[in-house]
Amino acid sequence: MKLYSYIVAKDYGLAPNPFWDELTLNVCKPKIRQTAIVDDWIIGTGSKNVKTKSGSTKNHSGRIVYAMRVTKKMTMADYDLYCKENLKKKIAFIDRNDWKRIVGDSIYDFSQGDIPRLRKVLHKEKDKKRDLGGKYTLLSTQFYYFGNETVKIPTEFSEMIKNEQGHLVIRDISLVKSFLNWLTQNFEKNKLYGDPQLQWQIDKGLTGECEIECDD
């Protein structure tokens, strides 16, 4: 077991997507999606410059946005099928009555062959190389999502916080277990404590096709 840590620079509810009872990571963060395996943990921490609806910025640095234990890993093509059979609401669709459908992370349709068709909701063709480079989808039925209600990470775990682009891999089992003990003892799993930090931008884009920028 190891733990991956990175900064969620832009939390729209797309990557990760915490909705419909399984938290999933299907786009962005290609290196983590390639290498993480079942029972590894991933934590996303906050950015120091998060735009608010009023035009100001909020500092979420040093705070946890989400945590997930990888409980399933499958190819992106298999995830497309999985969503069609089990998680239909994660298939991206512009629904002006439910913004959660807009941030659905099943944005690649593999039904037409090896080259998937992009469901053009949030990502564009220029994002395909990065997204498809991840090859796999990570799914979790044991997750903690805080969104805009980020929680301060205790100082004893400060070395687990990434302070720049990229990600950290924590292999110190005792440190990881101590962190997970803090997390699981204090918070309820599979609960959405807040909305995505940039959900207001999705609302703003409901007048037409949206475009957002993801993390590398």
C-alpha cells in the first residue's frame, strides 16, 4: 500500500468525480492513473488561489479536498462500458436541470472502435492526449470528499502535502496508516461534505458548452 498526494488546482467535480456513490478518476492525472493499484490511497489537497463567485480568491492550501482508496482499476474502455451498465449518470451530458450530469467523467465513447469519440461537454480534442495517456480509470467505494469545505491537515502529516505541480508517492507505511487513522476516525466515508469549489463556474456555463482546465 502506498499513498499518492497532489494539489487539486481546479475542483469542478470532474476530476475527481465524487457523485453517484462511487468516486472516480477517469480524466487528468495520467501518471497516477497509470501506476496506482487497488488498495493504494490518493489524496488531493487544496490550492492557495481558488477563484470564488464574487471574484476574490480563497486559500485552501494545506487542506484536504478529497481522499480515496482505490477499490477498482479498469481500462478507460472498460469504464465506458461500466458506466453504460452501472453508472449512467456519470456519462457526460449537458443537463440544465442537473449540473452533476455536466461534470460526468465518462467523456470518452469507445463503442466505435479503438479510437474513442469525445463527448464534448467539458473537455476538448486538445485534452485527449493527456486523458487517454492515463490508460486507466480509478474507482473508489471508500472515499472522503470535502470540496469547498476543505479540512486542515494536521501538522504531523505536513510532509504528505505537495506544494507544487506533480505528485508525491508516500511509501512510509506507518505514516500512511497514521494518516488514515486520523481520516477514518474523524470523518464519515462516502459522504460529500461540500460542493466542488468551482461548481459556480459550471452554473455560469449552462448557457452553452462549457470548457474547463484540468490538472496535469
